[in-house]
Amino acid sequence: MSKRDDLIAKYAADIKDKIGETPDMDLLTKVTIGCGPSIYGKDASTVSASSDKELETVKNNFLIKKLGLSESDNLDGAIEGVMTKYGKSNRSKYRAVVYYLLTRHFKKESIYNK
């Protein structure tokens, strides 16, 4: 298995263990690939729920630019909901999992079917 495959398996386990859902492996794989090289960096591979700057990055670079959403879509509320669902006390919130959950929340899976 490649390093990326190992990470995807780790993300799937996180979704199953910490969120209690069975992941859509096809979507999770596509979201992970979409994250690019950031999944390999220790800092870039996670999202800090306590950093306003980090949450702004998620909102602007992923929700607005990638998913094509606008401020009127209650982006901050969705991010907060995903962070709560992932577990406030969980310090390692993987970027790919956060993006996967946000993609599912907004029903934007079709973005990854192109």
C-alpha cells in the first residue's frame, strides 16, 4: 500500500471510530486526493478547531473556492457543527476528514465526480 492509501485507511477509521459513521470510501479517497500534498505535512494535515485563522482558511479555500458556496450558506455554523461532530476534545482533526464531512453536509459530492 502507498502512503496515501495508509492515510485514507486512517481517515476511514477516524470516521468510523470518532464519528460513528461508515465512510463512503470513494468520496473519502477523492477528497483526500483533492487535499494534495497537505496530507503529508504534520501541521497541514490537521485542522485546529481553536484557531480562527485556520477555520477562515477552511471556509475560504475549501467551502467558497472548492465547493462554490457563499457566506449565505451558514458556513461558520457548518464548520462548527463538523468540529463538534468530530469531537471538540479530539486534538487531531484530519483535514481530509473535515473536508469529507463538510462535503457531505452540503451535499456537494458531485464536485468530486467530475
